[in-house]
Amino acid sequence: MTSPEHKRILAVIPCYNEELSIGNVVSKTKLYVDEVVVVNDGSRDNTSQVAQEAGANVLVHKKNKGKSAAIRTGFRYALANNYEYVITIDGDGQHNPEEIPTVLKNVLENGHDISIGFRSGSRTEMPL
């Protein structure tokens, strides 16, 4: 049971063919949230199996519907399971799960409704 001081936090990770990176992303993300849900958006590889073995709950789209559809599926799961906060993170390893507390801080401590993290500068792994 969740204490009144603890807010239930879900991580939603939309994925398409991310078997090489998803296990590591799930393992690191689990350290900062109550549950990790991977939405496998029609992958043709072993994304679901690897994510499940790493400890994620996996929801599957049989056909690729796109990232926004995968995120909507994750948010529906959050609402159906009474999560108070949702963080989304990409399954390809471009987002650093260690930054989850920083991104959530604006919402949990400062009363904001949304907090958006973004990468900039020459040291980012974000593709052009």
C-alpha cells in the first residue's frame, strides 16, 4: 500500500525494435519509479522479451502505430491503475534515466503540472 506522502510514479517507455538497448533502460529506470511499462509498438525483434526480463510490464501493439499511440497506451494504463505521475523516456538509450529525479522535481516539489527535459550542446547523443 502506498503511504500518503508517497506519490505513485509510472515510467512509460514507447519502443519499436529496441532489443539492444531496452533492457538497460528498464533496469536503470526502475530505480526511480514504482513501475516501468514498455509499450512495444509492433516490434519485429525481441523487444518485449528483453523488457520483460529486465522487469518491465509490457503492453503490445501488434502493428506499429507510432510513438504518440504508444504513449497514449501508456497513459491509459496509468489512469486505469491510479498512477499520480507519469514520466516518458525513450527506449533507445538517448535519455538518461538518472535524470528522472531532476525532471520530476518541478512537478513533485514546485507545484508545476508538467516538466520537460531536453538535451542541448555538443555532448548530447541526440541525432541531428
